[in-house]
Amino acid sequence: MSISLSRYLKDFGEPKPSAPIIDIDDFAGDAFPETPSEPPVDVEAERRDAYAQGHAAATADLTEKYESEARVLAEIHARELEELKLRYEVEAAAVIASRVRDIAEEVAQLVSAGAAMAIAPVMTEALAAKAAESLAALLRDAILEGLAGPIVVRGPTSLFDILKAELGEHAAAVRHIEADDIDLAVEIGESVIVTRMSAWAASLKKVLE
């Protein structure tokens, strides 16, 4: 090899000095102090704590939801009760008004019937007296005019007594025959005059039924 070539290859031929070897054990001293180790994790405790937190949160959510739903249901129930109350008040008022009208009509009918029954005897007696008075006036005129023959009166004694009282001094010209009929029948010769008390009694009975 020529001198000039060997000069260029000299750097590649000579070995470089090796790097100093560092012993790792030398760093075991104070140069790198030990990092303190973290305490071990209690997995079961963490799990229990997470469960407790989740349970508390879920309980709070469910409680709030239940209370909200309960308030809504209470409001709906209160509205429904108020609507039912108003409806029943209106219906009750209508029923009461209807019953009051019915009761008023029934009372009026009962009062009318009761009044009719109460005054029936009085009216009958008054009409009987009036009939006897009218009959007495007719007989008195007939007797005074001399047109009357034998006069026979048939009927109850109560009516005949009224007739006799009305006839006064002319009562002796009249003969009475007791009868169960409520009318007075007067026979003057071939003529017969009859009061209408039986018709009145029949009409009154029909009204009171």
C-alpha cells in the first residue's frame, strides 16, 4: 500500500478507545433515591363506596320522581272531586226543586181533599137547610093559595124538622113519613116535589174519592 493511501486509511485502521463502562450498581447510592410506593387499593371498599353513592343518588331521584307524581295525582284527584261536587250539587238542586214541586202539589191535593172532607158535612147541612127552606116557601105559597090538598112529606126527620120550622103555623097541614132517603119528597095531590140532596151527595162522594 502506498504511503499516501495508508495516510487516508489510518483513521479506519486504528481502533478507537472504548467508552468507559459504567457500573449500574454505582447508581444504587444517593444519586437516585427510591420513589415512595403508593398504598395498596382496597377494591372491595371502593366498590362498596361506589355502590352506596349510586344507591343514594338513585334513591334521591326516585324519591323526587315519586313526590312529583304524587303531587300531580293529588291535584288531579282534587280537581275531579271538585267537578264531582259541583255536578252533584247541580243534580241535587234539580232533584230537590223537582221534589219540592211534587211535594207542593201533593200537599195542595191533600189540603184540598182534607178541606173538602172537612167542609162536606157543613156544606151538606147547609144545602139541606137551604133545600128545606125553599121547599117550605113553595108549600107555604100553595097552602095560602088554597091549591094544596093533603100534603105528605117523606124523608129524614132532620130535614123535616127544618121544613116544619120554616112552615111555622102551616106545619099542621103537612104529614111526615120517615124514610131512609136523604131527600125530602113532597106529595101534593098527584104532584111530587123532590129535593136534589142525593145528587149533591153523589157528586161530593166522587170528588172525595
